[in-house]
Amino acid sequence: MEWIYSLFSGRIAKSNYIISFCFLIFLLFLLITLAVIIVSFIGLKYASVLFYYPIAYTITAVIQFFAFSLHARRFHDLGRSGWWSFLFIIPLVNILILLVLLLSSGDEKANRFGEPQDTKTFDLLAVFNLKNKIKADPGKNTTSIINGK
């Protein structure tokens, strides 16, 4: 549970947010395409209902979970609560909120959510917010961090 909590804590800079968000969109399309290919090879008459939809909805839910964590950390960078991420549920408002997150500069100094993120380098671990966990305890490997041990 600590790992899930760490996904929604801290901050993410605008450049890392954009790259991470694009990575999640690419991953979503890739996994959905793979699901379509796999289901098409099954060849059953109702394969789409039995296999594709549950797989597609599961993939979308997992990607959406990580997207919400990115949105929450971006709101933290702007000095706002992560609960503002739930505005993405409202149609048309979600487009405006996404534009705000993409175009607004974060707080340059520390705020109540922590220090600003270094924007000079990008690390894929920023997507899953593992960088702070590894830096905090360098003796642990990634598997033990994910499992919470």
C-alpha cells in the first residue's frame, strides 16, 4: 500500500509530465492493439465480447490509474491538492484542465508537497514515482520497493 500512496505524493515538473503522459498514451494504444491482435487470432464468433472487452477495460483502468497519479503530482507542482484530478471525469472540463496542466509553470520553490523536480533530465521512473523511493533507500532493489519490503 505504501507504493500506491507514493504514486500520488510529491511533484512532477511540466516537461516530465508531458513525456510521461505521452508514454502512457503510447502504452495504452500499444496494449489495446496487442489485445485486438490476440483476440482476432482466437477466431470465435463472440470473441470480442468474451475476451476483448474485459482485456481492454482492464488495460484502460490500469493506465487511467497511473494517469491520475501523474495529474495529482502535476497539481502538487502547481501548489494545488491532488483531488483536483477528479475534474478529469467531467467532459469538456477535462480538456481545459489538461491545457492548464500542460501550459502552467509549477512553483519554482518548495511548496507543501515538496521540492521542485529536476527538469534537466528525464527518468522513466518518474512515471511510476519510484525515483524518490530508490534515492531514499539505495540498498533496496526495485522488486523489493514495489512489493513494499
